[in-house]
Amino acid sequence: MTEKIYVITDLGQGDGGKGTVVHKVATMTDAVCVAKTGGFQGSHGMRNSDGQHFGFSQFGCGTFEGIKTHITPLMVASPEGWLNEGNALRYQYGIHNAFDLLTIDERALCATPYHGIASRLKELARGNNPRGTVGTGAGETYRYSHKYPDLTIRAGDLLRSDLRDRLIDIREQIRENLDSIIKEEFLPADRDTAEKEIALLYDDGFLDYIAGRFQKAGREASIVDSDYFEREILSQDGIVVVERSHGVLTHPENGFHPHTNAIPTLPCFVRNMLKEAGYDGPIVDIGVTRAYAISHGARPMPTADPAMAESLLPGSHKEKNRYQGEVRVGPLDLVLLHYAIEVCGGPSAFAGLAITWFDQIQANGKWNLCDRYQNADNRIFFTPSGAIKVRRGTDEKQLEYQEALGNELLRCKPEITTLALPPTAIREELFSFCAGVLEPRLGVPVRMVSFGPTELDKVCI
């Protein structure tokens, strides 16, 4: 039986460095499997000590070490994506058995290129008022699965004889839903892009291409039954690592509406999945954050500081794009981190923290932190001490509250504390320094600090 399960959760808005943490935990424990949840639009970059590097979206971050990946029913996957990713691993990295390392639960939702087109056109239609999206359609797929349950494709459907007909039905519904958007006037800079996207919605050749690729993806991958995870993975001796996408601050009911992800991001959803699979053993929840704040998109970010981009962003490979928006960085926001931890159930919900990109802080010789905000005086949203209150709910009132909270955060000004790093400290001493700063403030022990991209650059206790 599985000895222990590690669940890796980003405590921010994404981009926290989950990939390197998953890789370290999986290799350190010689995990039998990395189980994927969330959405395939999350690209988890990792680099190992052999010099191999890759941005994983569907395969797990232990693939280079031969650790198997299982896509769970909590994952929105992309058949086109896992086909491309598997072929890249096979032909560019020499992992000739790449698809032998991947199993996919038959219940996993499959995004189509039409969902991606819908996501991108909606964002283009917002003009200069972006919501922020990766634009792959994972969120659209999740929303459609609730609104139009008969218009879904799951992994178990990929070899059905009526797959093309299902794709036609999805395309027709999306065309109908986008009708008013298609007739709108886009920004001049977006017109050509929008016209190309719209044309694909009416291109039967594109439809045939998608159907063919989906069928090939179904043949290449191992689509397994709903009991496989319990029967074949949890029955093995060893460790399982759950690799999750996105961050707590993008959770649909507790992020800052409308700048949220459609797919739930709280660790409780993973725990429910494990319970349903019959697992009742130890679960080790690890919260991940960079040593500085980062956000890709239009979400509220009180500590954003353009002047810090040059000193913090080198090597992070995060570039501005039309759909996600600008990459912003700033001092580590302990107010938002505390809020994210509380949303998940408080400090007791986590066994430890993993702090990534501390090498950037080390290179700068100083660490900028935000302990509190100015203007956090609205008692509907903030406690007397300035902490963000947590409201729980799933209805429209909850979304209205979260949007109002986001607007309040736009008013807030961070109070910054600058700590000097010990100039000659070795990594173990810097680990203790980092832990000494964060543990009293957040109430969660620091278990990992990363001083570089590979598994050898992580200090753990």
C-alpha cells in the first residue's frame, strides 16, 4: 500500500515554482507515480542535474527519471497537448517509452481547440479591460462540462465512432455562444488575430484535423478505468506525489473575481479524490511560494514594483503575452500568503512550505517583504490587524464579494520591510534565516528552500 502522499499546492496566483518542487520531492522519495490535477494550461518548468529541462503540462515533473504519470479525473487534459508533449519527449529527449509512462483516467475532461478559440476570442472582446487567461480553453472546457454535460469529451470517448459528430456539436454550441462577440468590433491590433480564430470555427478541414489528432491521442495513450488509480497505483508500496496546477489565489470562489481560474485549486478537492479512491493514509500538504511576489496578468497585486523586475526576473522565462498579460514582480506579500493559507484551512492545513527562487534574493543581498498594507481599513474585508478576511460561499454573492475585495486590494499600499542577508552565509544558514523570518509570521514550518533550478539546489529538512 502507498506509504504516503505528498500534495504540492501553489499558494499564490501561479508561477510559484511547483515543477521544481514536485521534481525534488518525487526524486528524493523515489516516487512510484506523479498524479496530475488541475488544468493542462499550467506549464511546470523543471531542470535536472543532468542538464535536461522541459515545460511539463500533462506529463509529471518526474518523467526524465522514469517516474510514471497518472492524469486523474480532477485534471482537464488536452489530447493534442499530450500527443505533442509525448512526441517531444520521445524524439527530442530520447524517452522512447514516453507514452508507456502515462496513464489517463477515462473520466478526465478533454479540451478541444474550439474551447481555446472561445477563451481567446472572449479575452480579445474585452479590449482594454482584460480578465487574464492562458487562452488554451481548459477553463472553458470545465465550465461547459457543467453547463452542457452532453457536450463533453472525456478521455474514454476518444476512440468512439461518433467522435467527429461530438466535435461538431461542441463547435456549433460554441459558435452560437460566441455569435454576439463575433459581430463586435475588436481593437485594431486584435482584428487580424480575431479573424483567424473565427475562420477556424467554420473550417471543416480543421475539424477533420482535430478528429484525427484526437483519435491518434487515444491510441497512443493508455486510457484506464476509474478504479485504476486505487487498484494499480495506491496498491503499490512507496510514495505518490500529487502535482497540481495554478494557485490558491486563482480559486474560483476565493480568488479575486473575475481574475480567477474556473478549475478549483484548493487542496481539499484532492483530499476528497483520495478519500473516494479508498486512501486513508498520511497526506503531506506542501505549500509553494517564490521568495518574492509574482503575477502573470491583471489580478490585484499590492506589492507590484516595476523597478524590481530587472533584479528579480532574470532566468524566470516569464514573458508578456496578449492573453495572460504582463508579468509583474515585487516584495513577498505576506498578507496575501496568510490569506491563501487561511483559505485552505489555516496553518494546520500544511505540513510545510517550499520557498523557491531564493537564489534571486541571495544574489541581491536583501529581502523585501510586506507585512501589512496601508488603506486596509474597510472592516468588511480586513481585520483590525490588517489581515484579509476569508468569506466562504459558492453563489453569486460570493463572487460579488471577491470582486469587491479585489477592488479594495487595488487601493492598498504595501508597507515594505527590507532585511539584509548574512553576506557570507552558506545555504544551510540561509535556510535557517528564511525559516526564521517566515515561520513566526505564517505559522507553517519551512521544509524546503530552493537556491537554483535543479534537485541538487534544494535544501530540505
